[in-house]
Amino acid sequence: MAARFWKEAKPVLVMRILGLSSAAGLAVALIALPAGHVSAGLFDSVTSSHQQRSRVVGRHLVSFPPGYEPGTVLVQFIRARLYYVLPNRRAIGYPIATPKGDARWSGETHVSAKKVNPSWTPTAEMRRENPDLPAHVPGGHPQNPLGVRAIYLGKSLYRIHGTDAPWSVGQAVSHGCIRMYNQNVADLYQRVPIGTRVFVTW
């Protein structure tokens, strides 16, 4: 009986944690998980195999090791994942695009600012690499590389942001920023207040 209750209650818990409040919302959550993950349960382990991790394309709940306070963000470039830590050793995992080559970095920082539909101005280095880049792209433009939300990290130029190139998520392509699907960065945006601690590791 207990096992049956857990099986039936689990989707309700997923809806609450992921911020979904309707049957339609639950359908979206389930569609984001490949059939293999649904049949195996809606929670997967942080220590799952690379093959399992690569099949997850949407945000998803994971078991999480102790050591991080709920409400903090952990970025693991080696896994191409960002985790928002929840109570009870759980976290919401999001796929990300990671920095390439010399743009790799790590350390502890914090959320210093947040912007809806941010504008984008490429750095001088970016324009040297690609002279065809525009000097400025206004917020809300469909080709804005920052997408629909930007979460600024400390005093650096690094941001957690959306993208106009969703196919790049999962790859090492950025100049240091952490790139997410637009629907995922919008979800994270509403969860992280200014001052949220962010840990970035390889």
C-alpha cells in the first residue's frame, strides 16, 4: 500500500517542486523526461552515467549529496549541468552550455543582478574573433544571445542566461557565461534572489 501511495503521489511532488500546478503542467514535466527516465522513476542520481545524463534535456529532479544549503546554485561544467539545491537532499538539475578552452573558470560567487530581456553588447575580444557580430542587440530581439533572462554573477562579466541557439546547450561554446534553454533560465530566474550563493566547479 505504501509503495502504491508513493507511486501515485510522486507526480504531485514533482509538480510542487517544479512549480507546476495543473495536469497540463505535469504533462510538460513528463514530456521533458525521456521514456527511460519516466519508467525508472522521476528522480535520478547525480552519479548516473554519462549516457543517462546526456539523455536528459529538460529540467529534472535529482538526488543530491549533502554539503550545500537549500537555495544555493551549483554549476558542474564537467557534467554540463546546473543544480538548484532543494531541501531533503534533492535538487533541480538543468542542462547548460559551458565555457570553451581558456574561458574555463571555477570558484564561489553570488547573484548580483537580474534582468528580464537583457540587451547584449559583445566584448572587444568577441568582435575580434567574429567581426560580423553586431555592436549591440536590444533586449527581446529573437537573435539576442542572452535570451529572455540574465542572472549576473558577482562583479564579473559572467552571467547565467538564456540563448537564441538552443542547439548549443550541452556543448563547450561560451566565453565564460553559463547558457541555458530559455524556459529553464526563466524557471531558475524566479527561484534565485539577489545574493544567492553560486558555486562553479569542474
